[in-house]
Amino acid sequence: MNEIDFNKLFNDSYEYIQNHSDEFYDCFYQHFIESSPKIGEKFTGVNLENQKLMLQQAISHTIGFFVTKTASPYILNIAKQHQNLGVSDEMYELFMTSLIFTLEKQYPHYTAECGLAWRIFMSPALELMKHINDV
């Protein structure tokens, strides 16, 4: 088996998303909201334009958390907010599945390795969010 450069796979696809953010996040939220009635309920009455901007910022902080393993006040705040909203482990998995689905649909150079790169990069922040009440 050859070496896999997950940094390059993630960075290249993230750059693509940044350059096509409107289409990407529109597609993501459509799929995510439709992925479960519970998810749909959470987004009833939510301004999706604001939500897209917040997700872009959250992903940026998630990357920083992956690199430094230092939880910024922003990441800690988001984790607490999601706990207060009753976001379950299942919902985090639906989030990740929807993100990978959208990446596969939107990113022309998508591969399974690219999807795994996103899981690797997002995992530390998602674990923090799931377990913030443990600390």
C-alpha cells in the first residue's frame, strides 16, 4: 500500500469548498436537513444564510483544533451550545455523513481517501462536542 497524504487531500478539497462555498453549503444543508426528521426539527425557523457562515467559521476553528489540540473559546462555546440544543451522537454522525456526501457530490477530485481525510480532520472537534459535559 502506498503512502496517503491526508493533509494534501484535506487541504485541496477545503480550498475547493472555500472557492465554491455557496453551492457547497447550500447542498450540504439541503442534504443534512433531509437526513432525519430530528435534524429538520432543529433547523425549523433557522436563518440558513447565517448558519452557513457559522459553519464556515466553525470548520476553520475545527482545523485549528485538529492542529493544536487547544480548544479555543469559540470551539468550547459551540460545543456547549450544541449540548444545550440536545444534539445527539447520532446527529453528529448524520452531520459527518452529510458533509462527506456533499463533498463527494460537489468536489470534482473526490476519492474515498479524501472523505477519510475529512473524517480524520473533523474527528477531534466532534469528539469534544459529544463529550464536553464530561469535563
